[in-house]
Amino acid sequence: MIKDFAKGLWRENPIFVQVLGTCPTLAVTTKALFGLSMGLATTFVVISSSVVISMIRRFVPEQVRIAMFTVIIATFVTAADYFLKANFYTISKALGPYVPLIVVNCIILGRAEAFASKRPVFRSFLDALGMGLGFTCALIVLGSIREILGSGSLFGVRIMGKGFTDWIVMVLPAGAFITFGLLVGLFNVINNKVKKKI
Amino acid sequence: MIKNIFKSDFFKMMTALSAVAVFSGVSLVLIYQMTAAGIVANRNKESVQAVLKLFPDADVDRLMEQVKHGMGAIVPVAGKDGKALGYAFKASGNGYQGPIEVIGGLNADLTQMQGIEIVDSQETPGLGAEIAGEKFKKQFLGLAVTQPIEYVKGESPDEPHEVESITGATISSRAVVSMLNERIEEIRNEIKEKK
């Protein structure tokens, strides 16, 4: 049980290990806050769609399962999008099209197809929660690094001294790729070290 | 025969898909009803706040009423004492990476701008995004619009209808200038017709 939850955080982390859903990951992590909001929105969608899909898994005809999963996912994505627009307008504007684009985030369909459509509700919930939080943490880490170096602040609070010149490249797509690549590398180095010890 | 239809794959697929579609449709209607008012209110509040930056003395309650249905039309802005302050308008066009939306203000006799506020843009951070920076925006306060606005590159403007474009972001600067020119032209004609 606990394994279902924990594997998404590190061992099967959707971003750093599975390297899924990288489009929003690269696009919205210019600031830590955007990473956090994107992560939570995605977590909400992956949990709700996994639970619903797991509930109805016995009634889903094999041939039309992808269509059914997609409609369910799209429903929850729209819900998340409207919720953000109504309650967190500035965040919603900053995330722009990337909230509706959660529909095509392969983490979500991936969990539905690989896990939720074959397992009971509670385990699917744990799996989705772990994956969602793993995704969120990854986005916060990326967002924090890029915000500190690119804007000299963290969660909007200035932390770098006056003498610091913002590395604008970190806010641009290039900075996203550089940070992401280094983090994936770091993840692999750590994982290899751990493996050798065992 | 009929029994066979109910057992067929075709029938199962159809019912499953219909059920999901109904579930999705009903949920979306509910979600929409719960959030629609909030979304519109947010958008209007944003417009009102932008207009207030351009016309700090404007009558807020009146503005709220005026932008209730969006800012597609020109909004005549008046102060709390009813004195006409000028006109606020929304202009939009394509920037370097996506649409740019600007709320601008004109004084009552349409000779000068009251400034601009960028309400939506996806320009490059550090370059094009500077159209929302104070340095670029403040050039539009008091800018003469009796003739089309023009931009100059890399030098201080010396005509009253000129602004200096942002270094490295000519496309973004040009986009703002040309959408303003177009919209101001439209407004001028519209107001002339009314008179």
C-alpha cells in the first residue's frame, strides 16, 4: 500500500525518472509559485480521474477505453481551469493555456492506463496522490532554481542582494532545459550511488 | 435477435460512452454555474483597476457598471463630480509570442493619451515583457495622438507623438504602437459620428 504512494515521489518520479509531462514542466516553471499551482492543479486532476476510472474499470469496454478516459480527464481539467479562473485569477493568467493542456499531460493518461484501470479505488488514489505530489515537488524545485537565478527571488520574495544581476536566460526556455537536464542528471547520479550501496 | 443486440460489443461501447458523456456534460454545467460569476467579476475588476491607474479620479462605481459586459466598446470615464475625464478603451493585437491586450486612456478632446496598462501579454521575459515596465508605459502619458504614434529606435524621442522602442524588442513595441493607432483611429471616427 505505502509503496503505491511512495514510488511516485522518488523511485518512479514522473518528471525525473519517467520524464513524462515535460511540456508544462518546462513552460510554467519560471517562478516557484507557478510550479506549485501547476503541480496542485495536475495533482487534483490525476487523483480525481484515477479514482473515477478505477471505480468504473469493470464497465469500460476495451475498445473505447482511451476515449472514455480522455473525456473524464478533460472534465476534471475544465473544473480545475474554471476554479483557478474564478479564485486565483492572476495565477490562472500566468499559467495561460497550460492549465487546459493538462488534458494531454501523459502522466494522467499514463496512470489511468497503467494503474487505475486495473486496480482497486484506494490503491489508485494512493498511486495518483504519490505521482501528483512527485510532479508538484519536481515543479517547485525547478521553479525555485529558475526564480532564484532568473529573478533573484523565491515565491515573489527578493532574496538576492542588490548586487545580483538576474540571469534572464533562466526565465527563458533555454534556462528550463538547462536546469531540467542538470536535475535529471543529478537524480541519476544519486540513484546510481544508492544502488551501488545496496 | 433483439437480445443479441443488447449483448453485442457495439451496444456496450455505446452505453459506456454515452454514460461518460452525460456524466461529463452534467458536471461541466454545474462547474460552470458555480464559477461563471466569479470569472466575469475577476475580469471586470482587472479592467476597472487598469482604468483607475490611467484615471485615478474616476468614479469607481460608475466604471464597475460600465465594464459589466466587458470592454468591447469605448468607455467614457467621468469623475465623481460627473466631469468628463476622457475615454478608456481596450486594444489588442499580436505581439512576438502571442496576443497582447492593452487598456489605454485618452483625454476628453482626444489629443493626448492618459497612458496605457498591459493586461495580457506573453512576451519574452526581460525583453518584450518590458512593454509592461514603467519605463515604456510612462512614455504614453501625455503622448500626442493628433497624428499616428511613431516609435524611434535607440534614441530619445524628440517629437510629441514619438515613443522610444525597447531595445531588443522592436516587434513587441511596434505591436503596441500599431494596435493603439488602429484603435484610436476607430475611436475618433466613432465619437465624431456620435457628434
